[in-house]
Amino acid sequence: MHLLDIRNLKTHFYTLEGVVKAVDDVSFTVDEGEAVGLAGESGSGKSTVALSVMRLIKPPGKVVSGQILYKGEDLLGKRIAQFDDVRWKEISMIFQGAMNALNPVYTVGNQIVEAITHHEGTSSTEAWKTAERLLGLVGIDSSRAHSFPHEFSGGMRQRAMIAMALALNPSLVIADEPTTALDVIVERQILDLIADLKRKLGLSILLITHDLSVISELCSKAVIFYAGQIAELSPVAAMLKEPLHPYTRGLLDAFLRIDGEKEKLRPIAGNPPSLLNPPSGCRFHPRCPYAKGICSTEQPKLTDVGGRLVACHLFTGAS
Amino acid sequence: MSKANVTRRQRVRSTLQNASAFLKTFRRSKMGVLGLAIIVFFIALALLAGPLAPYPPKLMGAGQPFEVPSAEHWLGTDDVGEDLYSQLLYGTRVSLMVGFVAAFMSTIIGTMVGLISGYFGGKLDEFFMRVIDVLIIIPGIPLMLLLAAYLGPSIWNIIFILVFFGWTTIGRVVRSQTLALRELPFIESARASGAGDMRIMFTDLMPNLVGIIVPQAILSIVGAILGEAGLSFLGLGDPTNQSWGLMLYYAESYGAFLRSAWWWIIPPGLCITLVGIGFTFVGYALNDIFNPRLRRRGA
């Protein structure tokens, strides 16, 4: 059994201009102790997946269909009150800490304590001890528990966010762009910290990012999102070595490799499509250098190519 | 010494540090200190009205009618020989009490409406905002007069009227700030960790609003005191609880202006002005501290 098993998830936003299919028939799994990376451009629907799992989709958005199985139980079928047993205790979330993810009027320790006492009814003295231990775990001196968020640097705030996510000992942590807005050195430290915690605590991680290098650091499996759908789902090493989907290829071509030969970066031509009115057939075909006739008429299905899944007519055998 | 005690002591210490930092900043504002001094002075007058007043405020014939200020009657007497200094002292009580109570209630109602409106949005928000629009658009004074005349002279009716019209400003300010705050990631994060609507509104949003609520509340005390004075001056005050405004009404009705009995007119007028200035100064000073982006150098 998978720890998290997302099946045919569809999350749509009913806006005045029409229905935005932010997540359109997406399935993937996260296993115990596994780190899965969800990558894609802005607006490709990757964060919407995370919010759907946490049941944070607000109107006009709605999870239209599909299942989100956690340890075999469908989270979407649960009532909100039942969902409280899962929320933060089983699945927690690391927000972008550099921004306003901590409440400016409470001390950092206080916010962690609140999260603990709210769910577990432990005494505040106990909770303070836990909070200080957690801060120590993420590399913040426990005396800083009494500092306010504005007294922390961006990296420390991100560490505090991680401590908060770990407050209730979850099995799965969803990290939504945990290193965005941090400088590269701090980014490195935070990624090391997450990798370290994953190993120490046996966490499963669902990492959401637009940065493939972050995924290559941390994850064993990558899910490449394009326009609300999965373009490619593959072990990270294989994907980096030999990307299958033209979009993945494009993404990797748009990256500098520190050890590679000197070459020009090749950006992907065009812009991400509007999800209000996505292109017919394969959603990538208007930007795809390999597009052929069938690509604009028929949507490619995810096809197994040597244990990897890819949605592209180059591999479906159609001509 | 156990670890827990250390922690608690640390927390107490950091609270004290914050308080003293606040005082230091406040002391730097001359305007604020002056305002506070004025307010403290008048509150002391109000509290000590009993022992300070040489005569009962409504004792006719405490002196001759229209006596000029003297050692006997510091502020002279009115048309029936009542001691005006004593009246002024007791009037302080009424004026301040009305101001505080009305501003307090306006603040509570305004904050609730603003929070609910801004947080939930939608039809509820639409409804409250239209109510506020109506209350702001219709000319206040005539309607206040109407209400006051209809409800009859009582201090509680005056407070009701002042609150009825007074909560709108705070309501709007709190709503707009809530609209901005509720989109911030820490609210999303609170929701993700399982906080309900009530918890988000009162433990997560509310403390972030204190900085705009407190100065606004202090400024609304001025509005309430002036409002009360206005209503009372127009003869709609409560005769059993004579405020400064009502003193002016009597002065006007019983010929103080004709007889140029300045000692009956100037002191209550001056008191109203001074108290108004005091609260305004403190309000502005607090605003400078709580909203430092607006803070000016040397203010």
C-alpha cells in the first residue's frame, strides 16, 4: 500500500471567465520514506495538488472528482471533523517561510506551542519543551524561541516553518517551494536540513518546486506537470540522464550544468497555455519541436516506457 | 531551578522588555506625553470631583446669582447662585464617562463587524458595507436630534445614539485591514494546521489589528465627547447627569451670553477643547508608534 495515493484527481476553479482546470486527471503515489518532486511552471497546477491534499481549496475552486488515499483511506470522503485527525498530525505542510508564513505578532516558539496544544491538549510547559527541541532539531538555538519572526533571518524563518511542520510528528510533509526567495547558500542549507530530517525521522516528502535542481538534490521520483496534467513521471536519475517528454527535455535544456560543456541555453519557445482554454490534443503541442499531426487532435495517454510514464505521442506508437 | 521556570521567566522578561520599549518610544513623542498629561489631569478631576468640589453642584443659592469668580466661588455662580466650579468638576465625570463608554462600545461593534465582514466576505460583507454607507451618508446631526428627541433625555440614550453612528469608521478600517491580512500566508498556514474560522479571526487576525484599532479607538473618544457636548448643548442632554455640554446649554438658555457671564461659558468650552486635544494627541502618538511606516522624524 502506498502512503499517499492520488487517483484521477481533478480540481477545477469556476471563475467568471469559465472553468479553469488547474488539476486535470492526475494520479501519482508517494511511498513511505520516499521523496517525490512535483515540478512545473507557474500556474501548472502543482500547488493546487498540495492544497487539494490539505483540503485548502477555497471557492471558486473545487475538487471535482478523484480520490486521495492516505494509508488506504480516502481523505476526500472524510468529514472535516474527521480530517482533523490527519491534518498536521499525519500530513503537514512547509510554507514559504521567507514570506509572511509566520504570524508577526507571536513569538516563534509560541506559534509552535499553539500548534501542539491545539491538537494534542498537552500542557503548555510540555509543549514549550517540545518546541525548543524542534527548534534545536532544525538548527536554531532554543533560546531564540522567544524571538519574533521579524528578528529572524529568511533562512531561520524557513527553519522555523520546518520545525512547525514537524510539531506533531507527521509521516508526510508537503513542502511548497521551501527554498524560493532564499539565496543559494541558504537554499543549500535548507535542502540539506530537509534531507537530513527525512533520513533521521523517516519522513515522506512531497516537494513542490519549479526548480529541477532542487528535485535532483532531494527526490527519488519526479512528477513533471504541464498545464494541469502529468507530462512525465519517472525516477529522478533516469529523467536527468534521458528525459523522455519533449517538455522535460526543454526544461533540462533551459538549465546550466556546472560540469557540462559550455553551451547556449535553449529556452522553451512560447508561453504556458491558458488553462481556461487549453490547446486541443496534447497541451504541449503548440510549443513542441517534435509535434506531428496527431498531437493537435488526440490527447496522449500516459504510457509505460521502461518503468517510466510519459504522455507523448512519440511513445504511444501512434503516427 | 527547573527548565520550565526558566522558560516562564524568560517569557515574563520579554514581555516586560516589550512594555519598556513601548514606553521609551512613547516618551519620545512630546505630543503624546502632553496629551497623556492632559488626560490624566482630567481623569483625576473626575475621580476626585467629590472631595474637590466645595459645594454640591446643584445647590441653589450657594452664592448670589451671577457672581463673578472670587475666592469663595472660583468660577463664579450661575443664574440661581449654583457654584460653577463644582458643576464643572462633576461635569468632567459625565463627559468622560460618556466618551469612554461610547467609544468602547463603538470599538467593539466596529471591530466585530469589520472582522466578520472582511474575513467572510460575500453577501455578509456586502450587507454590512451598505449599512455603513447609509449611516455615513445620511447627515448625522439631524438624525441624532431626531433620535434623541424620540428616545428622551437619558445618558444611556445619548450613548446609544453616539455608538449607533460611531462604530462605522472603525468598522471600515478593520475590514480593509482584515481583507489585506487574510490573504497572507500565515493565515493559510493556520488553516492548514487545523485552525477554525473563530480561531483564525480572534487569535490570528485580531492581534495583528491592535495597532490600528487602539489609535482609532482613542480618536473615537474625542468624537464621542464632542458628540455628547453637541447634543447636550442643543438641549438633548440628561439633566440629572449634567455634562460640560449641558452647562453650556444652560448658560445659553439663562442669559449668560446676554450678561457676558464669561465665567459660565469659557471654562466648560475650554475643558471640552482641552480633553479633545489630549485624546487626539495621544491617538496620533500611538498611531506613529503602531504604524511606523507613517512615522515622521522628530515627531
